[in-house]
Amino acid sequence: MTRTPFDTFSKQLLEEFLTPWGRVETTHEVPGESRFVDVYFVPEVQASINPNQLGLVGKIAATSCLIEPFRNQPTLTQVRNCLLKLLLVQAEAQRQARRDEERLPEAQLPQLWILTPSASETLLHGFGAKPTEEGLLGIYFLSEALRTAIIAINQLPLTEETRWLRLLGKGTTQQQAIAEVLALPGNDPYRLNILQLLVNWKISLEVTGEIEQEEQVLMATLSQAYLEWEQQTRQQGVEQGIEQGERSLSTSTLSTSGGTAACGTIAS
């Protein structure tokens, strides 16, 4: 199975956000003919973090779901293949529920989220995808029974809630999201890890040579991410070194003080 640098980056990014509050499987194999879901997520009953911290990613993962990120707009056939994988996963979930003598409500069936950098009217109309009733820009749902949504990342509003998904966009959409990550304070819990993933992606692109002409500007942005990551990592190393030195000095001082006290007691 061939993996592109973006395929690896997108899976690692989603895994970074989702792992703390559920079970994440990347490249999840579905029954039947060999097919794989990019990311399959099952939330845990007791999550270690509040999903609201993840913005739109947290809302996506409120229930079990399949997440299929695309670097370019998917074709009709690619969307149909995603739907096929969803139906197979749902059927397997229902079979497992019957084996466990449990009832699986319709609302608990896995949902499919297709992430695309853009979505043409032809694509959306072809699957009857409609905007949400809440009016959330860039999110289109297929018929209710299909439990499927297409997210056009370039249409998402430039808000903190959408930042993490916009990292999977393309062109200026993605560059804006990376700039927002770079602008985060150094103590942000996600900043360093996301920079690390961006650096890994940059290296993968350079090694494979899979750099499209429109991504030349992106490489400059990723280079900035690399410099920021390198600087923050170096600073953390210095701080850890100082902290270890202080602990060693403190231990040494306590040891010396204890020895002196002991000698004083013997002398008495």
C-alpha cells in the first residue's frame, strides 16, 4: 500500500489530537476485499481531555467515525469508495452488537468525514450534499441515513475552532493555519508537537521529491516551522539541563549537610 508524505502527515496529525480521548487506528482494515480506512476513531467513555479544546476536530470525534483526508479534491469514485468502506464498517459494528446481544442505535453507528482542500458544486451536487442547518461554512452533509459529511477546508472560517483542520488544507488556507501555529505561545500544549509533525512532513517531501509546483511556497513556510521547532527544542534542552543541574546541586548539598550532621552527632 503506497503512502504519500501528506497521507502520513494527515494521519499523524489526527492521531495527535484524538489519542488522549479515544482509540485511534490508522490504516484500519475493513472486512471483505482488502480496503483500509485512513483513520478510524472510537471515543472512550472517560476522556482525559475536553473535546472542546480540539474545536471542530472534537466535534467530528464526538462519536465513532471514519476520517478520510484528501490532498486534492476526491473524484466521484473515490467518494463512493469511502462510502463503501463506511457501510462495511457499520455492518461489522452491527454484527458485533448482535454477537454481544446488544442493541446498536442508529445514532451510534460510525460516521464518515471526508476532508478535502476544496469541493466543487459538481461534487457536492452529485452526492446531494447540503450545508448544515446551523450554517457552518464548509461543512456539507449527505442524506441523513448515510451518516456522511464532506468538509471543504478552504471554505472554513478563519477561527481558532477550525485551525487544526485547516492544517490539512492546501495553498493559502494551509499556510495561514501554519502561521497561526507559529504564533501560538511557546507553552501551548500542542505547538511543539505540531511543529514536529510539520518538520517530519517537510523532510518526507524533500526525500521523496513529491513537491508540486504550487507547494514551493509551502516549503518556505515549512522551513520556518523547522526553525521554530529547532529553536524551541534547543530552549527546552537548555531548561532541562539547568533543572537537572539544580537537582544535582540540591542533592549534593543535602548529602553534605547530612554527613556533617552525622559527624557532629558522633563527636558529641
